Amino acid sequence: MPFCLQFFPDVSPQQKSGAQYFHEALHLVSLCDKLNYTNVRIVEHYFHPYGGYSPNPIVFLTAASQRTRKARLITGAVLPVFNNPLKLAGEIGMLDAISNGRLEVGFARAFLPHEFARFGIDLNESRARFTEGMEQVRCLLEAENVSMEGQFHRFENVTSLPRPTQAPRPPFWIACLATPESFVTAGERGYGVMAIPLAGGKMAELIKLYRDAWKSAGHPGQGKVMLAFHMFCAPTEEQAIAIARQPLNRYLKSLV
């Protein structure tokens, strides 16, 4: 079973500066190959201690690419709703080149109301923007001279540069929480699933939906599922609980 090192900064400037956080995070990244962690992953969020130290996962993973040689680099995940697909496709191609083909791209819908409010985007457009943006990025990576007439972004005769190092593009993932349609969509399109086991004990059922959709679409194998768990190591269980309980509770409250 492969193990991934995931970064989700749940921190404010009063707790730790950005410089200190990234110094510590990139030090951990430098240990990945030695400790046989196969992936490095980081989120995209804004304007709040809940993930706000990582507004651009591409930037962090570019730094991570220079501190690793084997580990795969995963956006976990980029948010199409807040990104122009032309710019995002170019950044993906650039990081795939810099990392010599180690990039994998996870996409998520975005769900935090304060982010939509500050960007001036209607939360009700979340799904439509996500679906359109991900499809436009896919087309820009897989083909040249691309023209698309979307609801939110339109462009004509565009060839995104640099072209992806991996053919036809880096592997795609979809971040899924508890919506069955998201798991089915990922399976139908042949994308991996990123999930957090918080679906009221229904994760096995949701993964089955994904794998059934994957098989029905004619894709080989069973698909790819990445689950994110919280883990804290200490000399004793008592010490681990004493140190980790408050930060974990704060994170979970921020999530809901």
C-alpha cells in the first residue's frame, strides 16, 4: 500500500508565519524519498486559517519537485471555480516539465462560502464551474489548437504551452466527499478518487459505486482510490491524544 504525505495548513499568522510553515513543510518533503513516501499532496484554499496558507498548490509542488526525485506530486486539489482554465493548463504543463513527468492533478468543487463571497462568485455555480473548468483544462492538455465556448470561459485556437511531459496528460483525480454522483462521475471518466472517510460509514458503498461506474465505462482495472486519514505519532497513546486532540477538533469544526 503506497503512503502519501499530505499538507493541509490549518494555521494562522498568530500561530506560525508563512516562512516558518513552509520551511518546516519542505523539510518534511525532503525526507519523502528516503522514507518511501510515494506522493506529496497539498490543497488550495484562501483567506482563512483553514487551508489559507496554500492558495496555489502548483507553487508548493514546484518547490517539492526540487527536493524529491521519485515522489509523485499531487494537487489535492486545485479549484477550477477560482482559476482561469488557460492559466491553470499552462501551470500544469510547466510543473509536469519541471518535475520530469511526476505531476498528478486533483480537482475539487470548492465549498466554503467565504471564498465564493470574496471572489464574487455565486456558490450555486460551483458544480457548473467545476465541470466546465475541469473539462476545458483536460482538452487544453490533450490537444492543440483548442476552441471552446463555455458558460464561464471561452477561447479560440489555443495551444497551451509547455505541452505535458506525460502523454496525453498527467493523471486526473476528483475530490469526493459524500455525494454519490461525484464518485460515479470519477469512475465514468477514468479518474482517480480522493476521499476523506467522513461519509457516515458509507465510504465502502461509495467506493463500490465508483468501481462499478469505472467497470461499466470499460476502463481496465478497478480505478484508484486515495483516502486521507489523520495521524499523529507520539511515544504513548496518552501523549498523542493530549497533543493532537485540540488541533484535530479545531480542524473538524472548520470543515463543517
